[in-house]
Amino acid sequence: MFFCFDKRAFKSLEKEADKLAVAGSDVDISWIELMQRVDIQVNRLRQKTHGLTLPVILYGHKEADFIVSILACLVLNIAFVPIDISYPQKRIDKVKRQLGKGLLVDVLAGSIVAFGQGESAIQDNQNDPLSYIIFTSGSTGEPKGVQISASNINSFISWSRANFSLSANQVFMNQALLSFDLSIFELLNALSLGASLVLMDNKTSLDAALFKTRFLAYRCNVWVSTPSFAFAFGVDKAFDAKHFPHLLLMIFCGEVLPKKLADLLLAKFPSLQLFNTYGPTEATVMVSSVQIDQALLNRYEQLPIGNINAICHIDTQNPGTFEQAITGELLISGQSVSVGYLNANNDSFTVDKQGMRFYATGDRVYQQDGKLFFVGRKDSMIKYNGHRIDLGEINHIIEQLAPISSVRTLPLERNGRIIRLVAFVQTNDCNAEVINAHLAPRLPNYMIPSEYVFHTDFPLTHNLKVDSRQLLKQYMDF
Ligand code: AMP
């Protein structure tokens, strides 16, 4: 059996109906059970929506019923909004306000409740209905809702099939939170193939022994994660082909893949297919990929993020240079590009004369030998342990505190990796306890700075802007 995302229905019902479909943190369910649970949830949701196109917040963690509810929403052609239980309440309230009106499925409690009044903010498009909205960090202090439609999903599934050897016999490990678009990779591919999906909850992901036991027990053989998550395993002596004979495919995305990690993994798993991939949530998970092998490792100082393809374009209107190569902003075109953010500034999305949609990623890249290389960001967005953070959002929320006039949160790096966030705070009268108490209900843990440095006046550049370099330098010199 499998789930056809195009038709939004289960197919080949008689085939391998007893096979494992989803191993949740709570229960394992077969394909036939998955279909039965989805049917029940479709009916429950239908009774609550009264035929309206309401968005549905799915609030939970890694339970099998989280996946059930996702499929139920898709069957009903209504957009799901995945929110992990680690989200602070005030941030969830912001998401609800942006959605206007909708339903909230509490996966753990099994309840469905309505929220909001008046109109839902979702635009009803019968030709290409919205499938999900993922909220990411936004520079204005509001999370940004990236809207992904049915055609975006179909395009991503086709892209995945063309780029990786995936099959129904595989067992996909799902580690990233369901509220991040990286986990959409396993969700769409495992379920559209009729394969098995093994969800790893946070407790398991944070405990190497638990993680390995579960990974081996289910014979997982497709690994998709950020490089940060895999780092701990890369140096683990018992993480190799001898102990993990089934692991044949590892796909990385979301941040720079360090050569050191790729090198370690290829040495430990000689038959491994290892891919570096790239993509923003705004273009449905991934848009470029490249297989990393020994020849590539030997050839380049820095690993490419993909092979040049028809949908990735380098905008060289304001060119820069990186070593020898010309850099420009990466623009993505085509069917995988989102219709835009919900209720937010959509300047980074454009449509050309032929009607083709483009998304300007804010990533600076260059090309060499038919491959794309990542240089850095144009703005204040960073990746910290795989999490996407707009530093402007942290600054904005700290600046809500009255005695604080200005904030610059900056990443502290060691050996090319961000090791912590330091917030530089301009104030005459505030302390870390007050700021932490203000942030805890408003930001996820990973966005809360590990240190605050207080200044009565910030150093300024010649143009009278806050001199962030100087702030960091003073901090390092101290
Ligand atoms: P997200 O929307 O969370 O998937 O984050 C997308 C951003 O992550 C991109 O715009 C890049 O800045 C960064 N990113 C994604 N993949 C890679 C990669 N392979 N190497 C470097 N940065 C990446």
C-alpha cells in the first residue's frame, strides 16, 4: 500500500497491508491501520470544519497519530500547520493570530478545538490547494508562515525520485521535528512509496545509546538529518558498516556539510551513498543535490551543495567574489517555489514575464565545474545546530523590554561552526534573569542566547551604525 499525494488517497490496498507504515514514539501501526486511523480522523475533522477551508494546527511531537492527522488534512484538502510541543505558548498564540481562524488538533490529548473568529487568513485555491504552512523565524519578531501547496509537494516528490534511489523496501529514519521542513522529506517519500517511517522523539535523539538501539531494531536504512545531528555519530567508534550493515543512504541538508564529517562517514561506510543537498523551506525542502565521494573530497576545499540544474540560478546583478569565483544570490524557480508567506512581506517572491515563480534565497553562491558552492548569507539569518534563526527576531523580542534601547545577537564561531549565541545589550539597567524570563515563553530554547553582554553605549561605525564586528572583537579580547 502507499499514499498517493497527487490523488490524496491510499492506493494498492491489497498489497502488503500488514507491513509497518509508521513507528511512532508511542505505537507502531501497519499500512492498513494507518488507513483506518486516517479515515476516522477525516470524519472527526469534517464534522468540525463544516466544509470551510480552515487551517489545522497539529500540536504534538513524534506520535504515530501526528502522521495520521497530517494525512487526514491532506485527504480533506486543508492545510496542516505542524507545531512541536517544545514551542512556547506565546509563539503558538502568534501563529494562531496569523492564521485568524482554524482548528487545533492536540495529538497527545486526542482533542480537536476551534480557535479564532471571523475569517481564516488562508486563501482558498481550488486548483492548487494549500497543503501545509511551516512557520520559520522572521526578522520582524513574528514567525513567518511559508505556504506550500499540493503542486509544490508533487514537484518535490518527483525531484526526490529523480535524485535518489528510493524504494518501498526502505526504512526511513525521521529525526528532525515535524515542525521543520526537513522532516517533510521522509514523510513524503516514505509514504508515497509504501515504505516504513520510524519517528525518533527528542529523548531518543538526544541519547546516542537509545537512538542506536531504535535505529537498529527497525533496520533503518535511510538517514536524513542536518550535519550537526550526525556529528556525534561520526566520531562514535561503534558507528560503522560493521555495526550498522543496513545503512546505505545518508542525505544531509540544512547547513554546511563539513568535509571532516563526510570524510569520516565515507571511511566508516565504504558502500555508503552520501549526499549533500540544499534547499530553503520556501522552495519545498530541497532543490539541489550532489553525491559526495572520495574524488570530490580530494578535489575541493569546501563541499558543493548541488549540481547545477535548471531551477537554480545565480543572480550576478550585484556580484561579489569568493576566492577566484564570481558570487551572486541564489534564485530558485519552478514548481517547488512556495506561493509566498502568509500575511507577510513577499518581496523575495517574484513572477517573470513567462509566469515563472522565483524565490530569492538570500544565500550567496558561486558555481564551478557544474557545481554550486555556498558562500554565506546576505542577511542576519543563521543556521545554529541545524535550526534556522533570524537574529533580528531575537533582537526584536529582547528590545520589547523597556530599559533596553538596542540589541545585537551575534553567533560565536569556532572552527567554522557556531558554538553559541551572544546577545549584546545596550542598557543602563537590566540583567540576564529579567531577559531570560521574558524570552522563555516567547522563543524556542534554541533561540535563547547563552550569554548577555551589557553596554551603556554601543561602538559605532563611520556611518554611525552599530559596529557588530567591534562588539565581537571587544568580547573576544576581554
Ligand atoms: P530551512 O528553510 O530551515 O531549510 O533553511 C534554509 C537555509 O539553510 C538556506 O537558505 C541556507 O542558508 C541553509 N542551507 C540549506 N542547506 C544548506 C547546505 N547544504 N549548505 C549550506 N547551507 C544550507
